[in-house]
Amino acid sequence: MTAATGTGDLLRTLAPQVLGAVVRRYGHFSAAEDAVQEALLAAAVQWPAEGTPASPRGWLIAVAARKLT
């Protein structure tokens, strides 16, 4: 398994959890969904090059929150 494959699997697992957390925190499902998609794209580019953060779920939620605001 390559790093990109591992990252993709992790992102697929975390995506619904992150979306749920962002929707609960900020509401507005469609805006939250767009923000989470942007965070997932950022992770797909950044993580294979720089490594997966210690808390990938927290990283995704933080990035989605920034994209949302």
C-alpha cells in the first residue's frame, strides 16, 4: 500500500465524522459539506508530501472551519 492509498483510505473513513462535527458546530449542511470537501482536498495534497498530522480528524475539522468562515 502506498502513502497516497493509505491517505485516501483514511480520508474516506474520516469524511463523514468530520462532516458531522462541522455541521453540529456550525449548522448549514451545504456550506459545511463544501468546506469539508475543500479540507479533504487540502489533506490529499499535503499529507502525502508532509506526513499525516498527529490528529488527522482534528486537522480536517480545523481546516474545514477556516474554510467555512
